[in-house]
Amino acid sequence: MSIAHDHPLHSWFWPAVHGGDPFWNIWYSEPNCRYWLSQVQIPQGATLRLTARFPHARYASYQTYTPQQRSIDMLTDHEWTPAPGADNPYRAGADRAADERNYTIDVVAEPVPTEPSDRRPDTLYAGSAADLDYQTICYRVYLPDDGRDVTGGVGIPEPELHLADGRVLVGDEAREVLALGPGHKYRLRTPFPSLTDYLAVRDQEAAPLGFPATNPLHWQLFIGYPQPASDYTGESVPEPKDAGGFNDNRDTRYVYAHVSRMHGEVLVLRGKMPTTASAPNGETRMPGDVQTRYWSITQNESFYTQRGTGVLCDQDVPVDENGWFTIVTSTTTDRPRNATAENGVAFLPWPQNGDGAGDFDYGLLVLRNLVPNPDFAEAVGQIPWVGDEKATMGDYLPTATYMSRQEFEALDQDVTP
């Protein structure tokens, strides 16, 4: 169902919207998520104040980055202090549909304090103004509630610039002083500098069938952009200080797997779904005892284009009485007749353009846990290093079986155990 945009999606301060089509679709944007980016010059001693309302959505956050798109600081929805008389709907037990949901966040051009106790409340640190030409701010909203637009039905945050001398600037005056940078023109960072470089490693001689996909499927913890190049070259994986990538979200971690229809026209995934903050029965309170706030699996093009093409999130996937799911991913043409929700099966379409560079059999699966509970021992974020995926995640890491459409259709109509 198409939802009308009840609020402006851009402003002078938020000039670009990232996400699945029809938005700027790069960086493997989760199709249920939208990202707003701004790049500004905050004067020394000034505070950039963002005034907004908590979105009607599963998740929201603010994060700051270096010009190289590495994370500096982050504030997640449940950490924001509501305005007097308002409620924070993301805290355990809170009313998710509360009417009063105002808040403010301050952004300062200062380094993150070494001691957490030295942090100012509701303050996002964007790095020293002396060290950075611009301060880069990202605002995210995941999975708006049914019937809400991509902003979660509340619009995008409004900026005020509070200068050190006490003046407060808005509108064109603030825009002139903040001197917007080129953040909305970020180039696509990729492990492959050019299409020629990508094709050279993809189409190398003596590559095995479906390369770089394997059968059996091979899940890997994502640890940063040097890693995908090693999937093609065989070079050893570097050891970055932090798992993630350019514009990584500290609240989520990923496992990924190259897949190919050369191994079978239908890929069947079986695994256990963690408990989440989905509200299938109209629950009005935010739960506090779930294993992860949000779960999803996506199909994507290659690490060259980094386009997200399809998504299933927790509320889209039927599960049996023990929490197990079955997902089929294939082209829509090869979709088995019994791959339906009525039969307990979720369907994830294969990327229409394959890898986005001529290999129409290619796909890339990415599985996310967003805001996992620290006590969820099988969460993606608990994986110590590449190679420890199955030992850590157990049944929460899906198994995968390639087969033909006819083979899947020969299964019982109700394929759940």
C-alpha cells in the first residue's frame, strides 16, 4: 500500500533522503528505513538544537560521522528525554501511541567526552570544529507504523542555531552561518574503485560455479568494507577496530552471504525468529523483554552497486508455535505456488538486476539485528569474529538449501513442521 507523504521529506537542513527506491538507494539501505543527512559548520561555542517529535515507528536515532563516514557519536530513541508533559514511546512499558511526544537534541562541535559521566544530557557530539571541516549528522527512522509516512507521521527535525553570544538563528540566518557542506553529494564508497575493477575480480578465470556464492551457503559477520574485496581475491581479512562500515549504525550488526541461482532456482531458508517489538495483536506498550527490537533479512545487489532490493522484517514472516520460520527467495517467475503466507512461508524476491552489473543470477543476503537485548546471547552482535557465526547464533542463523521450484512444490502444502 502506498502511503501519502503527510510532511515534507526535505528541507534546507536535510537536503537528501536515503533509503530504498525511490529514494537515494545506496549503502545497502534497509528498505524499511529512511536516512536524512546534513553536513554543516557549527561555530565554536554554538549549539545546534534539533526540535522534533518522536516518530510513530519501530526505531529512530541520531549519529555523527567523520568526513570519511566513520562513526563519532550516537543517541538512540530510548535515550532521548521527552519535553515536559511528553512521553518517550521507546522506553519499556511506554505508550507507543502517546499524543505528546516532543523532544530536543543538541549537537555540538566537540569531541566525545572520555568519561560517560562528563556527557551533557541529550547532546550529540560531532567532533572538534578545529579538526573537521564539517560536522556530519544522520537521522534514521525504521519501519513507520501502519498508515504513517516515512517520517513516522511527525515530519523531520527542525534546526535552531544557538550562538555563544546568546543569539538564536533560524531559517535563512541559520543556513548562512551553518554553511551547508556537500554531504548530500557523498560519493558511493565501495571496495571496488570502478566497474572495471569489479568485473576483473568477478569474472576471473577458473572461478567456480556461481562465484563468489558457494553451496552450501556461507554466512559471514560483516566487519567492514575491506572484507567484501577479500571474498573475491582470497586475501586475508583485515582486522578493523570496529565491526561495521561506512555510515554504519552502531545499534545494528549484520551477517551476509553471497547467493546465486546457478546453484538452484529456489533458495529455502530455515531458522528461528527472535522475539521482537512487533505488535501483531495491536499491543500498545513498548515491550522491555524482547531479544531484539527489530529483525530483518534483505536481498541486495552486489558490493559494487550497494542497492537494497527487497526486505522481510519480523512482522512479515510467519512462524510456527516454536518460533521457526521458512523463507523462500527466488525470482517472481520461479516462485513456488506453495511459497505463501497461508502455507507458513514468507517470500523474498530475488534482485531483478542481479548484481547490478550483468550477473542476473547473483544476490546478496543481509540479516540484521537492531537494538538487541544485551542478554540475547545468540545476537549477531555477540559474534566474536568471522568464522564464529554458527557457534554463536545457533538456530537463529538460518540454514539454506538450494532446490528447484518443482522440488519445493512437491513438499506438503503446509511446509512448517
